[in-house]
Amino acid sequence: ALRRSGERLGLPAARRPRLPGRAAARKFMAARPDRLVGGFSGLGLHQSQRMEVRQDLRGLVAHARHAARNLDYVRGYERLVMRNVIGPRGVRLRAQGKRLDGALDQEANARVEAAWSRWGKRGNATTCGRLSWWNVERIAAVALAREGNFLARIRTGPKFGPFAFQLQVLPLDVVDLDLVQTLKGGRYIDGGIEFDAGDRPVAVHMWDVHPGEYHVGRRPSRVRVPVGDLIHLYDPTEPMQALGVPASHTALRRLNMVGRYEEAALTAAHFGAATMAWLKSDPEADGPPEGEEADDMLPEEVEAGLVARLPPGTDLASWSPSYPDGELPAFTKHMIRGGAA
């Protein structure tokens, strides 16, 4: 009908109304998964970001810890964080108290800085007595980089050091991530964190001892700790987010595969460099010596300089591994560059 009306009006073909193309062409193609671009659920509602973090955080943290303990690149990243964020002397305090006339109170500021320095010494800063404030800063920086969260409980009272104030550095494992409840008055618990009716965190439900420690001789008990008694550091990037995720979560699979790839390349290089001599037996001769099986005559591992005798009737197939070849440096560089990004 649009075309016919254009013809009746005598419009040129270029100015006649055009029919719209297929409806799918006007949609966001990236919102629809297909055979080539998969990995997401496509149409429909998704879980909340908070629920996704709660369900996957244990696996993410376990993967990040494994990478930090076994992959040079991830461990090097954490060392860079400690060296460049915290440094050899830590984040230093500079008191800026002023007198009534607006000038800096040098004497009072010096006393505050001296007291802060004394509190930060090993034996005063933490309940365990083994960490200085500088150690706590390094642990916090690495915890944020590795696990996405740093947690410390504030302890006050006469039994907590000469300043009656100490920190109890806690692992993320003590938070009861499986605790999800609906409470009265619009309050609720999600992932061990209690919220009021306005989605403001008010408390954290955690275990009084590490759930993986068995030397305590008793089952862990859940305790409710108000957020005012806690220091919880994380980097929020989503609305309603209450827990952080490892900074390396997008690179963990890639770097883990790079580590396995390099290990396989090193093994292949070892096999290729290990020169062995094989002694072939006469097929017409008798079998192996009495009491020795033929399979036992073959070495189980490749060892340079080894001289081994093949069982009678056995021939050695050609085997000369040449890997790693020229592709290894370029491929490894590409993978590490992507992970570092």
C-alpha cells in the first residue's frame, strides 16, 4: 500500500516509502546467544548480582587461592600490589589537628602520631599478637586483590592491649555465605549479611571459629556481629552488592590453562632432551630372566643417559618429541597479555 501510494503521487523511486526489513534486524543481536557466541542464558530474567556472587564466591575464592599459590604470574601480581600500594613502610599517618587560631598544633599532632606508631607495633595492633599494622595493611591489600574482600573485627576493652583497642583479622571463610533468611520488619539475611528494610547492612552472621579448623575440639557456633564492630573492605561495582569478587576472576581460567600448558611444554622438552640407549634382544633367544616379567624391563620414566634393554621380540617405534616449538613464546605472551589486562 505504501508503494502504491508513492506511485500514485508520482514520487521518484528513491523517495518512495520503503518497507521495513525483518524485525530481528532492529534488535540487539548481542542479547541473543547462538552457536558461535554462547556462554550466557539469553532471553529472560537473570538472577540478582548479589545472588550470583553468593552462589559462586566460594568457587571463585578457591580458584584464586590456587592460582596465587601455584602460578607465578598471579603471585607476581600480588607482590606488585604489596610493593606499590602498601610499600616498605605502609600507609603513614600525618595528623593535621589545628589550634583555635587555625594553625597546626605541632605538639598535639606529634603526640598523636607517636601513639599511633606505638599502637601499630607487633603485639599491640592485633589480637593474635603476631601482626603489626604494616602486616595488616599488606594482608588487606592482598585479600582485596585475591579474594575481593578483607574482613577484621574490632575488639575493645581492657584485655585487648595497652590501648584497649585491637583488630582480629578474619578470613572470608568465617562468613556463613549459605545463610539466607527472611526476618521481621522487612529485615532479611542474604549470604550471611543482615540488612534492614532499606537494604542497609546492619550485621554479619559468622562462625566463631574457622569451619575448617578441627583442632578446637568443638563444632563452630554462629555469632551475630554488628557492622559497627567490623571492617569490611571490598570494591562495589554493582547496585545492592554486599560482597566483593576476586579482581582476577576473568583471568583465572586463562592463567590456569597457561600454567598447565607451560607444564606440558616443559615435560615435552624434558622428554626430547633426555637421550636414552636401547639394547635390542634376539627374538630367537629366551625370554627375560627367570622371575622377571617383560614389562618390568621397560623404564617407567624418561631419564637422560639411561641404558635399557627391550624385551625379546619388542621393537622401538620412532619417537622424537620436538615440542616446544616456535609457537610457545608468542602464544604464551598472547595469553598472559590478556590475563594481565
